[in-house]
Amino acid sequence: MHFVGIDLAWGERQPTGLAVLDDEARLVLVRAVRTDEEIAETVAPYVAEECLVAIDAPLIVTNPSGSRPAERALSKDFRRFEAGTHPANTGKPEFAGGETRGARVCQRLGLDLNPRSGRARRAIEVYPHPATVVLFGLAKTLKYKDKRGRDLDLLRGELLTLMGHVQGLVRTGDDWAALRLAVETATRKSELRVVEDQVDAVVCAYVAYFREHWPERTTTYGDLETGYIVTPSLPDARAATQEYAAQQPALAEAAAQFVALVTSILDEAGINYLSVTGRTKSVQSFAVKAARMVDGRPVFSDPLREITDQIGVRVITYVHSDVSAVAELLGDQVVVKEDRDLGQETASQGRFGYASRHLLIELDAARERDRAYAALRGRVAQVQVRTVLQHAWAEFEHDIRYKGDVPDEHARDLDRRFTLAAGLLELADQEFSTIRERLRSTGPVAATLSPDEVVDDPRIDQRELAAYLAGQYDDAGWSRTDHYAWISGLLLELGITSLDELNDVLRASPGDLNARMDYRYPPGAVRRLDDALLATYAERYVDLHGNAHRRDALRARLAKLRD
């Protein structure tokens, strides 16, 4: 059996692409012709016996205006992939009187147009754009068609990408290699156009092959009376999407608890950070992701279980060393199922661009047994950790390049500018880290803090406390500004109102606390002081009013210090 693809031009002045596959998806013919007579003469040897011919052109048009029902139905499913159809109606000259060139070609070849026909020699109408979305798992259609603002390099790159995808499905040969060379060496858009028609014809032929071998994974939009289009089906992710929508309230509660958990872990450890936020994946985003296809097969066989970013937590830090500290801390406190440094992956490819640490976390065994975390049992969250500069770049790039409408003529220039910005921000991150290390070694940390001025406050001034701790724990990381004020309040509860009094307390505290705690992450200065006060005052410190929210955690730490 042969599978013939025809990328049919509106008239005989423009080239029509032809392609033929055998029953093993081997490309046995690919060519460009112009007239109906040339089409019939070229494909005659392949349609004499059992065949299925897939034609990219309207075969049946009866509506006087607007779009055919098939076009409206297909566009509804594929518009989000930018794969909607152009309207066909008898008001257009090429379809006047309901006569179409596609139907004439089929009549000349003696093919049955009924999409449900069981005859040996038949034809169907197809449309390559939605087919490529499904077969190759594309988020958007490839922009290889010549339109205003698309330059030669863009068209060449997109067409080569499409040809690479096709080679993953079809067994190509010398003719295909010649087409690829023609694309690579083209100096005019018209040279690409001739190849483009033939590549589309190969896609059409494969849709015919797909329809014959996997009819259950093929959708026919419309009918024989009003016109139809046959294309590989989008994965039926509707049931999973409906279930996901039903779970949204519970997911929102879990997301809030994951944010609270990560925040408490960071605060308890004294890690410095700008913000911790969270979100649940929108139903629309889940539906699009659940429907993804690669090489004609669904990416996710069980979307509800396999899509792991349904709950997202984002930690924004000030400098890059804090990103590593947060990742190490989470590795110590919860179960990290996956840890990817996307910035490192980008750098390993010799590029500048998106940089973020992505961790997939779930509860550790102890928290699994804690009723307070009941909503998180069995759930995972994706935690993104990045610096404030990395975050600014990622958000701006995402809004402009992926959510915005970037004209094709500006796409390459914007790519270059985003790359330049990423390189500059990486340099800025490095300089901020150097500044921090320099300040840590020389001690002017307090100058960077901006506390509220309080008159007659008996607590140790938080600026003075920050500067003191920077000298006391010169190997510790910075803590959040509000944490210095918080622990100053705990010192007041203990009756410590001066640095001299605090110095006496710390002189009497054990000197090996860091070793006893065996931290896998670099604790902040406030956490180091917190350990010293806990070791010195024991239960009295645990029972302070300011520690009411964390007494269980403090008792666990006290037991570890004593051991």
C-alpha cells in the first residue's frame, strides 16, 4: 500500500509538493510539480492499486461565507498552538460554485473522497500545521511559512527544524538529503518555498500513513456533506484536566502550607532571603502540558501523577551563594527527589540564559507523621531558587518572549539582547557575592541594614548586633534584617541588654556547637547565636515567650546539642 501526500497549490502557477511513502514509512518519491496533469502523471504508479492520498487543500466546500464547520471545530482545539485554519467558502474565487481543485484531482485519479470509506483507493483532506503540533509535541507551530517580517535566516532555521522532526518518523534517502542541502544553501526565500511545499507533502503522506495504522488516534473534524479535515488527535487529557480542576482548592491549601514549611525552614536556619512565594498551576496550563506529544505519542501517560510542578514554591535570594545554601538546607530538612541547576546546564552549553535551581521536594518521614502537615502527605512541590537578578531576567524574558507578541522581524535581535542581559546579570551576581565576602571579612555589615528607629528601646540595637555577630561568627552567612530584631527581643527576655553582657554569655557557651549540629548548610549568624543561647539556657530559652511558635523544634535541637 502507498501513502501519497499532496500539498496542493491554489492554482497551477504555483508549485505543488508531492510525496509518497511505502508501507514501511520509507520515502520513495518527493517532488514539486505545477499542473493537474503533472500531478496525475507523477502519482499514477502509486495510486493504481491500494492507496490513501492525503491532500492539503479543501476538497468539499458548500458554505457561502465564513468558515466550514470542520475548520471551526479544528481551530477551537488547535488555536492555542497557533494552528487554526484559514476559512474556505464559495464566496472565494478558488471555490466558486463549490468546485475545488482538490476534488478535481481526486476525480481525475478515481479516488473515493469519503473519509469513512473502506475502498482500496481513497483520498482525505488533511492540514499539516495541527499534525505537526501533535506528531512532534510542539507548543507552537513552526514559523517556516514566508510572511511579512520573517527573514531568510528565521525561515531556514524553522524549516530545518521541521525536517529534523520528519526524519524521526520517515525513512528518508538521497532526494531528502538534496532538499536539506538546498535549504542550508538557499540565498532567497523563493528557493525555500519550493522545498517547503515538498516537506509539507511528506507530512501529508505521513498523516495518511498514521491514519491507516492508528485510526483510533486520529480525529476527523466535520463530515462528507459540509467538508472535513483528518488529523492526528490531541491526547485526550480532558479527564485528567477535569480531575485537576476539581483538586484546585486542595492544591491551593497545600501550596500555602509548602510555602509556610519552606519559610519556617529558612527562618529557623537563619538563611538570608528576599521572599518565599507559591502558586498552583492554572487549569489551562495543566491542560496544555497534559496534551503534549512527542513523535506522535503523549508525553504523559498519567498527567495527574507525572506533571510534578502542579505546586510551585519560589525562593528569591540576594546573591548566588545563598541559592546553594537554600538547596543544601532543603536537602537536610526534607526529601529532595530531584535537583537540577539549570544555570549550570546553560553554562555547560557555552551559553548565557535562564538560570535557576529547581528542586522537587516532599515531606521527610518525621513530618509525614505530623498531623500539622496532613495536607502535604503524598504531594510534591517544585521549588525554584534564584537570585533577585536571575528572577528579574526570567520574569521579563517570559513575559516578553513567551506571553507577549514579538514580531518575527525582531525575534533574532531580542534573542541577542536577552543573551547579553543574561551575561551582564551573571557578572553582577558575581560582583555582589564579592562585595558580600569583602564586607564579611572587614565587618561593616551593619551599614547595609535599615532598621526602624525606636526611641528608648531597651533591646540591643539590631545594627550593633549585626556588626557584633559578623565579627563573632566571621564564617557565617548574613541573616535577614528582621531576624536580628527578633533575636534582640529574645535577648531582652533573658535580661541581656548590652553587647558586653552578650559577650559574657557567649564566652561561657560551648565552643563546638557547629560541630555538634553537623550542619549540611552554612547557618546564618542569627542561627549561630540561637544555638549558643539554646546550649547555655536550655529549657529556660525554650520557654521564652518569643519561642512559643517553635518549642518542639527547639527541644529537638537541644537534644541534639546534648548528645
